[in-house]
Amino acid sequence: MRFDYTELYNRHVPNELKRHWFFILLSLADRDRHGSGIVRDVLDLTSGELRLWPVTLYGSLDELREHSWIRELDAAPDADEDRGNRRWFRITPQGRRALAAEIERMQALVTTAQRRLARVGEPS
């Protein structure tokens, strides 16, 4: 049985995640990160195409916290990583569900696009 997480968890947001929200959640999906760690990981994930400037990053992190999709940690997850005034973030179960719903939406879109491309040249 498929469950429509998009409808349940994105009731008050657009039907698709903002691009930078998607990559921030994806960055946090495998480990907790601080702001500059998120920036570096998103650059890596997008082969340098998406640069999160501080105002975009921290504004997005605040919005994702308001949706309860991430939370700010009180301290670094590992004492060896605790350097300076870094703010650390963790994806929440709600954030994982929102990310999974967006991935499912994107997969459905790719499937539709592939079907349509396969029909190219066929009479309409």
C-alpha cells in the first residue's frame, strides 16, 4: 500500500520542495552537519551547480526548522568536531518523510518523461 506523504507532510508548502531545501535535507540524511558542512556537501551533490550563500542557507534552515523537518543540535555530535560557534543540524523523522515524498514525486516525473521520450517519432 502506497501512502501519500506529500499530501500529509506538505499541506502548508508547495507540492514540490524548493531546490535548496531538497539538497539541504539530502545533505542531512546521512549525518548531522554544521552550516559550512552543508554548503560543501550541497556543492558536491550538485557538482558545483548550487551554491548556498549564508543568507539562503540560514534562512532555509530556519524555514525547515519551522516545518519540523530539521532541528538544531545543542552541541556537535562528536566532541572532536566541536570548533567555535558552529551551528549543527539534524534531519527529523518528518524531514525524512518529506524528503522521501519528494524523491517519490521526482521518480514519478522521470518515469513519465521517459515514457514520453520513448514515444518520440510515433504518430500522435
